[in-house]
Amino acid sequence: PRKQRRLALRSALSAKARESQVIVLGEVNLEAPRTRTVVELCRAVEAGRRVLLVLATHNELLEKSARNVPEVRVVLAGNVSVRDLLAAETVLLTQETVEHIAEFLA
């Protein structure tokens, strides 16, 4: 089922992109874990109520910052599931994550 999983992920991402629910961010650099930073980021990009933040690699500061925001879920690109994508109103990806996912789904 590896091919099926990839096809399902590709379809879910395509559907979100068609509905303009995927936002690609530049680099997200934090100096310290601050929940306010994640809340302001979500407001700035006009993210919906349920936000999925997909990271290519572990970013401890960003993960800690998003932990206290109830509507934000953080997952690694290798662990993202179709359920995660469909449950989210907005999917936030970093440029590095886009490259990682494109390589994974190719």
C-alpha cells in the first residue's frame, strides 16, 4: 500500500491546493519558543480555525510554540496523513517542506 498512500496524499494535497487552502511560507526562524508568534503567523496568513503546520525536519522552537495553540497541529512531512490533511482548513508548508514532499511523492 505504499503506492496507495502516496496517491492518497497527492490527491488530498491537490484538493487542498485547488481550494486555495495551502500556504507556502518562507523560512520560519524563532529565537525563543513563543506561542504568540505562532498565533500572529496564523493571523498574518489568514489561516482558518484548524491549521496543519507541516515541517520537513524537527524544529523544536516552532513545535513548542505551536503546542499551546489548540487549533494548530504540527507534523513532520514524513508523518503527514490523509486524515491530517482533510481535517485541516489550512495547510502551512515551508519551502523546505514543499521540496521534501515533492521528492517523496515523485
